[in-house]
Amino acid sequence: MLKRILGAALMAASLGTASMAADAKPTDPQIAHIAYTAGQIDVTAAEQALKKSKNADVIEFAKTMERDHKAVNEQALALVKKLKVTPEDNNISQSLSTQASKELTTLGALDGAAFDKTYVENEVAYHNSVNEALSAVLIPSAQNEELKSLLETGLTLFKQHQLHAEHLASTMK
């Protein structure tokens, strides 16, 4: 059930991003904020999983999510500093943050195998939605080539995350 709720929320966010692109493509400062926010959401979810899970495979996965998303966010922050760009908060970033807060609360109420299964299923849905938004909207809308390149590098990595999450989900009871 939670998986469907998160999937629907992320799909709405992706559709909102697609809608934004149809009307007025997001600007590079907006794209930077959306990408950073999405990465930070996954770092926070991984930190929660590291505190709650006792499953070695889930812990290994969460450590990977935390490490990789922190690294990409650090690269993003270095790039915006270099380019002297201030990331711009926007409706998509705000929507992602609001929904993530609700999901963290819901996951916080779960324990054991129920937590592990729900966390991993959410990671599958989240990476799918973020990867779609990167491919369909954020990368094509980016004007700065260095930003576009960082987003493309992130997409390659996040596709691997999605495959890892899908494999892990297939092993969960």
C-alpha cells in the first residue's frame, strides 16, 4: 500500500515536472535545486534505514545510497559554487520534500521485515521516478553543459541503484 502511495506521489511530482517543462522548461537554478533535493531525500531515507534495519543486505544497500547520493550532491554543490549559481527553490522541490517527510514518518512507524520491505520497495519506485524525470525533463532542459554532464553521470549511477533495489526487493518476503 505504501509503495503505491509513494509511487503515485512521485509520479505526480514527475508529471508536475513534465508539466513544468511543457509550459516553461525549468531553469538551471531550478534543476540544481530539484536534483539536490532528490538526492538529499535519498540520503535521509538511507540514514533512517541504517538506524532501523537489522537486515545485512538492506544495511549494505542503504550505505551505498547514502555514500553515492552524498557524493553526487557534493559535486552538485561544488558545481553551483563554481558557476556562481544559486539553486532556486520551486514547486517540484517543495512537493518532493513534503512527500518525503510524510514517507519518513510512515516508515518510522514500521519495524523489522515490514520496514525493510517497504523501504526497498520505496527505493525502487523513487529511483524509477527520479530517473524518468532526469531523462525526460531535467537533462534535456539543462542549459549549462557541466550541469547536464553531472545530471547524466547521476542518471547512470541512479539506474544502477534502481537495478540494485529491484534485485533486493525480489529477495524480500
